[in-house]
Amino acid sequence: MEAAQKSGPDFPKNLFWDTDFDQIDWAINAPYVIERILSRGTWKDFKNMLTFYGEDMVKKVIVQFRYLDNRTLSFSSTYFNIPLEQFRCYNFKQSNQSHWEF
């Protein structure tokens, strides 16, 4: 993974439109990168992310996210076989429910 970090993973630059792509530190900014790919990437991007970071690291990072949209949360829970209750964002949503769901 050392050589891969220097050249960078095969992720599309348009997923990181708000960041200077060439300045992303793929190790330090792993949570940001993983969240962006999960919520906005394609299946190919997702598979590349798993190859680059490894499934164990991705699982460790995603359960700590403070926010994931419902679709991404459900996908992550199902794909990685992690109960919803183990996700920080799920527990946060349950304790801070809004009055109206739109």
C-alpha cells in the first residue's frame, strides 16, 4: 500500500470537486474519502476503495461516522453485515428524531 499511497488510488477527481485532488493525503483523510465514495461514488469506485483501504479499515471507519444518509447507511449495514445499532450515526439519529420526515 506504500507505493499506492504515493501515486494515489484510482478514484475519479470529480468526486472531490471541493478539494485539491493532488493534495489529498489518502491515509490521513481516509474517513473523508471513504464517506465521499460511499455516498457519491459508483460500484467501481466502491470496489477500488475496498482494494485500496481494505475491508477491515473501511468497516472500522464507517461505524464512527456521525452522519450517513439513510440509503448509504442501509447499504453499508447490509454489505458489511453490521447491525444498524453499531453505527454511531444510527444511534445519533434515534436520539435526535425530527418532528417531520420529508
